[in-house]
Amino acid sequence: MEYKFKARLIGKKVYGFKLNDDKTELRLKLDDGYCIIYAHDDCGYSSWFEGITGDEALEGGAEILEVNLINVGEVANKDPEDTDSVTEQYGLKFKTTNGYCDMDMRNESNGYYGGFISLGPDEYSYETCETTVYPK
């Protein structure tokens, strides 16, 4: 995972999070404001947050100690008849002073394109896209 992505989060206190309705943006409430983790969609692919476990680790002013990208690989498609798309599983693992939080993510594409996540200060700004992370 790129250094700038981790540097923006490690050492911050987190007071909660909210996932938007289409599961593509996760807003973290930090001690110095809000930060959004974006799962990007574009021509040829879509990415989303599939599920979150251990959410209590991202509440109550817990300090973020580590953030790691987890690459799992291909998973079965939602539609077994669909042989033209590939679904990959990846995620983020947070270690905080309250424990661990796993964010399970998916990317669906034609097998040529891959998804990515990036970190931004708010929902209207992509100026921090140098913090983009591409699962391998």
C-alpha cells in the first residue's frame, strides 16, 4: 500500500464511519476532520465495499495503528451463467487501539480492467488521488 495512503490515516483517532448507499464511499470521522475512502467505478469495471467486520475498532476515538491492503484473488461470480466477467476480492485491514476491522471489497470487470481505491478529504475532491491503491 502506498505510503501516502497509510500516512494520512496512521496515528489518527477515529470516531466512527458511514458507508454510502451504493457501497462505494466510506466516510471516516477522524480527529482532524473527515476522510473518504473511495471504491472507484469506471468504464469496464466497478468496485464496492462488500462487508465490514469488527466495526467497533473504528469507533470511540481509537487510534489507527496500521492499515494494510489484503489481496484475496478471484471469487465466484454472482451469476454463474456470466462467463464474461471476473469478480476479484480484496480489502483493507485496520488495526486500532480498539482491535481490528476488516473491510471486504469487490471488483467486477471483464478481466482486463482492475478496480482501485483512493483517499480524499471529502466527497467533492479527488485532489488526493496520488493516494490511489491498486490491488494486485
